[in-house]
Amino acid sequence: MDEFVRKAAGIGLPAIVLLIVMATTGLTGAAAITAALALLGPGGMIGGIIFLGIIGLAAEMLTKFGLEELLKGIYMQRLQNGESCSQLCREIDWLPISGDMKRLLKSVLGC
């Protein structure tokens, strides 16, 4: 059942994003799909398709590991790649997450 939920989130979220963008174009049919994909992507329609794929992967990872584990992994990797702890802490302060999660991320980084 968990696998089904992960796959559904990976497919469902990009579909919802595409439908919302299609609705904002004011067009219908194939023209709406074309315009929506072009609006989403930095490189036109192909970029839009890639962007939706990335959203799907991110949604699947969030359902698999949870936001907390995902953020911990991202920030630990960035710290290991040489980014300064103070820069990462400033970025964490800017994130739209709870204060408890901000404190947890900072404690994991050792800031």
C-alpha cells in the first residue's frame, strides 16, 4: 500500500500542477497543454516536461522519507561539499518551515 501511495503522489502532483497551469492559460485542448508546458519550463515544452518529472521525483521522495529526513540529507550534503555553516543557517531561517524543524536542521549541521 505504501508503494502505491508513493507512486500516486509521484504521478498526481505533476498532473495537478499541469492542470492548474492549463487553467490559467485561458486556452483549451492541445493549445492549453502546449502553453502550460511552455510556461512551466525554462526551455519551452521540453523544459516543462522535465520540470514536471522533477516534481514527480520530489513528491515520491517526500512520501518515502518525509520532509525532515530529506532536508537533513540535503543540508548535510551541502555542508560536506564546502558550503559554510553560517550561509546554510541563514537559508534555513528563510525556509517556510516550523521553528522546531529549523532548530533540528541547525542542530544536525552543528550551527
